[in-house]
Amino acid sequence: MSELKRVYNFNPGPGVLPLEVLQEAQAELLNFKGTGMSVMEISHRSKEFEAVIQTAEADLRELLGIPSNYKVMFLQGGATLQFAMIPMNLRAAGASADYVVTGSWSKAALKEAKKLGAVHIAATTESENFNCLPDKYDFDPKAAYVHYTMNETIHGVEFFNEPVVPDGVPLVCDTSSNFISRPIDVSKYALLYAGAQKNAGPSGVTVVIARDDMIARTPENLPVMLDYKTLAESGSLHNTPPSFAIYMVGLVFKWAKKMGGLAAMEKHNREKAAIVYNAIDDSAGFYRGHTVPEARSLMNIPFRLPSEELEETFAKEAKKNDLIGLKGHRSVGGMRASVYNAMTIEGAKELSKFMADFQKRNG
């Protein structure tokens, strides 16, 4: 067998996974828990898979401190399907929902919600090219809910405090790209959701954490696979779930616990992000960060070079040095380093070292 070669994976999603999680999955791939089958082959109705999904939920509840009056669902369709499911389930006919727009993904959530009913933009930073957080809000005290995106993957903007919404208005959050990267107070939210493929596992499963009174809002006439009430009551097993992806996120939750939980994860993530941001800030303008310092994401770090030609060269040379996935999103260009939970300190240091050397040769 050839020697294992691993690169430094800065892709924005599917993103880097912990090596020990991949190795554990590899070791169990052909014979899961003595069944003589892969976890991809066992029945989702079997006691072996019920243990997988129940353990994953229990570990996530422990990591996030999820109160008992919240359901955890492992669903399909990515965060993008949630853009439609949330207004379908939580916004009554004739009601309006508030949206905070701070980047491409919150803008996409707004667009889907608008197709299905009334929306109100409570705040937007589009005129600032999504490089900051809002400094004021115009919330509707009668809104069905307020939706915001905690971390914008493309523009590298992250909320570290929740928007203060009117009393009684439910707060809904897309936390896909900073899920389980630091502690949050789940009790402040009516519903949280996250595509797993950034921080928690492979693509194919979306985690939804919803308070019981929100699930009770689900109207009677929704298609069954878009109905939170049915999906929650079935324990995410109404139909065949994305079983392998759920198994993988369960392994990642155990890894996060082993790493010391979310407080330790935040410390690790702040250290990594600081290494890359320092490389930008110490470059005397050769590298230019997109986001104002107080809104900088710990997960996604977009930056520009003096020219698009240099950016192309940077990406090609970085790849030759096993620094993968650094091209920015096609909608904004430039470069972007995604330093999710499983990115190592060593990886951040290697990127910083390459950036300094590239500037020395091209500055």
C-alpha cells in the first residue's frame, strides 16, 4: 500500500474532516460493530442504526447543551431546503417574516422565503459589499420569526452575539459554516439549522434543532418530507435517512467531545484564524482582507492580492505546495481560506509561511 498522502484542505465545503474520524470510519467500513456489513448496508430500522442516530443526538445535546424542549432532526436537502421549509412550517398564512441580510447565504434564504409569502428586510449590509455586521435593525414586533445567518461562508462575516429581537419574536439561525465551532446558547433560539459538510461531517445530512412550540406551528397540509412535525415525531426515520452521513457526524461529535468540547474548540479555532489574519495584516497591504476586523469570521477568511493575475498564480503555487481549495467563491473572486474545526494549527502555519514567501517573491 502506498504511503498516506494528506494535503492541507482549505475547501469551503465539503470541508476538512478529522483524520482520526476518517480512520475510524475506514476501520469499520466493511464490518460495522460485528454485523458483517458496512454501516451503509444495515437497515435504518435495525437496532445497530438506531444506536448510531440516538448516540449522535445525545452527543450533540451534550456538546451544545440543548434543552429538553427542543427536538433534533437529521434531514436531507442541505441548508438550501431549510430556506423553504422554515417559512412553510413557521410562517402562518398572511404573516410576514423578518430577514437580516449579511451575505450571499442570508440573501438566498430571503429569496426562497419571498417565493412563499411576505418578508421584511430588517437589516442589510449589501451596500457595504457584505464586509460588516448591521449597526441598526428595523424589526417587526409582529414578525412570525427573525432569520439570520451566523457565519457567511463566502464573505467571511460572523456574528458573535445574537441580534436582539423584540420580545416574543422567535429567532431562527443558519449556523451551517460555524456549527459546533464554539459554544452558543441554544435557549435563545427557536430553531437552528446546519448543513453538516462544513464542520460536522460529509455532505448529505442537515441538522435541525427546533423548539417544541415551533414544531407545533407546522400546518396540516404540507408534503410529508417538508413537515417538521412528522419528521420530529419519527426520530428522523420517517423514510430512509442519509445513514452514512449521520454515522459520520456522530463520529465528529465524539471527536469534538474528546478534544475538550466547544470551549476548547473555540480556543483552537481562534488560534488558527489569528495565524492567517496576522499573515494578512502584516503584509503591508499586499494581502487585503475583505471583512472589517470586528466582524471577521473564525471559519472563512477571504482576501485579495494586488491583481487577479497574482491571485491565479497564488492558487496554482499553493496547490503545488499541498495547500488546497484557496480560490474564492466565483461570485466574489479573490482567495479564501476555510479553517474549519478539523484544520490543524500546522495547516494554518503552513499557509502563513507560504503567504510570506509568495509576497517576498512577488511583492
